[in-house]
Amino acid sequence: MEEKNNQKEEKEKFYEYHEFLVDGNQEPIRVDRYLLDKMEKVSRTKIQEAVKGGMVKINHADVKPNIKVKPHDLITVFFYKARGQSETVVPENIPLDITYEDDDLLIVNKPAGMVVHPGIGNWNGTLVNALAYYLKDQKIPIKEGNTSERPGLVHRIDKDTSGLLVIAKTEEAMTNLSKQFFKHTVDRNYYALVWGDVEEDKGTIKGHIGRHPLYRMQQTVFPDGEEGKRATTHYEVLERFYYVTLIKCTLETGRTHQIRVHMKYNGHTLFNDRKYGGDKVLKGTVFSKYKQFVLNTFKVIPRHALHAKTLGFVHPRTGEEMLFESELPKDFQDALDRWRSYLNSRKELGS
């Protein structure tokens, strides 16, 4: 066992690893072209060299350069790491939308599309890179030796989720806020647009969440609790649009992809959630005009419709109850406006 762990550590030291699960609607396409589309900032030459060098596998088997991917294929890729790639957090002058700041913490409103923490395929342009620059500029010491030492990062949200994050500026604040998150005493409300007409105005979803046994890039619910970690999501309907519903979700726990996984489990996948199948017309009519309306709305909000809207906690030094709220970003608001127009047009037709 110890030897296997040492081998794993050596691989992680010298290689970066990628894993892709091919969508069920994927047309047959050469593996190099598929990977080129999926992997930003990676050249076709680098991908082709990886294929020829046996560093690309489909369903754990070696592949030839001209092989085509099929729906539900599992593609794994190894690249040699650039020297020092995983060893430092590079401060980058990236603008931050700061909602609040004092000597102990700051509240950042993260845009959709920004990765929170550096990792394989995303070593630059992350929130942590931006924080390393911003806090260093304030002469606050930042540990730059290892990406696991996240400057002030108490929690995280997904790349394509927008909204509020709290950042600790001192060790004392980091310890205090981390305990609040661990004890689940932090108030976190998200707005989500989900497929379907949610039946109950309010409800609670419980179900352990863990990595999917087949689709390793996804999380899933284990309803009997035999695997995964306990997870609880409370939801409340805010607005209905026949085929989609705007809801507010309150997290009691904070598991990976929790809202996305729980809502899919509840039969209401997030609108345009590509990873969990929400980027298709899941509810509605068969008319081509409606389908085109949905596809156009996908273009308006080209990511899953989830926003971390409110964040509340006890200030780590003063003991004051703090509550912050952020406006819905433009893409989310525009998508809602389109659905409101659709709802009004149906009412005018008397349907």
C-alpha cells in the first residue's frame, strides 16, 4: 500500500491529470479534436504528442491517433508538468469585485467563469492568484510556496457559479471562520433556476453526496447513506415560469456540487447545467419555436444558473452578526427576463 501511495505521489509530482466523460449526445469525433475543444490553452500538437506517447486512454485502453470518441466514453489524459507549475501561487493583477473589507476579512463577489483555486489546467487567472496580488499589495504576508496553502480562502464555489465568498486576512480570522463553516452556522442562500415546475412551495432535500461510481467527474446522491457525506438543502420557490422555476436554496451543509446534485436528484436539474444534463430541453412543448427560445436562452446564460446571493456569519473579532447580499449578475437576470416574457406571452394567449 505504501509503495502504491509513493507511486501516486510521484505521478502527481511530474504529471498533470485530466479526466473527461463524453456526453451522451456527442457525435463521433477524433479524440484529438475532442480534447482540443475541451482543454483551454492546450495546443493540438501537445494533445497529439500525448496520444502518440500513450498518455491518452479511452476507457483505460490505449488509443490510436485516428480513434473517434463515442457517447459515455471515459477519457483520461496525462501531461508532463511544466517545471514549477504546481509549486507556486503567482500573484496576478486581476480586478476583484469587493463587497466589503476590514482589517480581518473581505467579501468578494466572484464572477461566473473564474476558477477559485489553481489546479490542473487552471494554474493562472484564478481567484487565489488575484488574492495573492491584492493582499500582498496591502503588505499582508501570503504563503506562496504551495497551492494548497490558499491565501485566506475559507470556502469555495464552482467555476461557473457566481456570487459571494468570504476571505480571511489574518490567521485568527481564518481559524474562527473555518470553525463556523465546519459547524454549519454560516447562512448561505443561493438563487437557482431549475427545470420543471417545482411542486412544493418549500421543501428539504436530504441525501448523502459522494463521487459517482461510474462518472467520476460527477457527484451523486446515495439516499441510503451507504456512501458519501451527509448533505441537506432547503429550498423555497420564488417564481414560476411553467417549465422552469426560480428557487432559493439554503445550505445546511456544504458538499461539492450540493445544490446541483440535490436538485437533479429531486427531478429539477439546474438550467443549462452541462455536467448534470441541464443543457437540453428537459421540460416544455415540442414546438420548434419553443426549442429555439430555450437554445437562445442558453446563449444568454452560457453556464449553470446558480448564484451565491447571500452570506451571513459572525464577525471573527467583533462578534457582530454580518449579512451580505449581491445582485444577480446580468446573464442570470437576462435569462429570467426572457422567461418572464415567455410567461406573459402564454397568459396573453390564454394557455
